[in-house]
Amino acid sequence: MSEPRVREYWRRVWSEQDVAFAREFYAPRFVQNDRETTVEAFGKGAAAFLEHFEDFGATIDRVFACDDVVVTRVVYRARHVRDFPGVPAVGAPIEVTGLDIFRFEDGLVVEHLHEADHEAMWEQLGVALPPG
């Protein structure tokens, strides 16, 4: 029953900004994008990212589940309201897609691969990216 947990994760952590839910979703130590991390570090990073936006939401566009793996394609929507270093907040709306693969053991995520179109986000915020 991993798919309902993933749906709850997207709703609670990203759409409701209930970052504390990560402690119920991830193993205390897990692998994210091929690096070992902790649920505490994830929570701090997620909270810091969310501080830059209001009305942040994640909508699941597609979900695939097989055995202990769940894959989602998500659309993030928000309004940029607090400066990133070197990027002033101008209230610009963003819409970014992401692809995530979650692997579960004993009901908790032990591996999470995350890819998002961050280039599109920076472009929507008016950041000139280097070519290539």
C-alpha cells in the first residue's frame, strides 16, 4: 500500500507544508539522489525551500506503482515571494514538473530519486542561465 503513502506525502509535505510528516514517510537514514541523508536534513531543506513561496502546491499528474516502488510525475505551482540569494522575489508564479521514484522497505522510503525541471523554474523567475 505504498501508493496511498506517496499521495499523502505530496499532499501533506508539499501542498500543506507539513514538513514534519517526512518523519512518518522516510526511514531515519535514506538515500536521496544517490547520497545518504537523514530525515532531519530533508525536513530542513524542504522547509527552507518552501519559505521562498506562497500557495505552493504539488499536483500528481501520473502515478505508477509496482511492488515496493512508486513513481510519480508531479506539477508544482507556487508564487515566488521571498528572495533566493541573487534572485529577488517579484511575486512571479511558477509551474514546474518533477519526476520522483520512491522505494519502500517496511513501510518507509529508503530511496528517493528526484528530478525536477529547475531550469524552467529559474527561467520563470527571470534568471538568465548560461548556455548549454
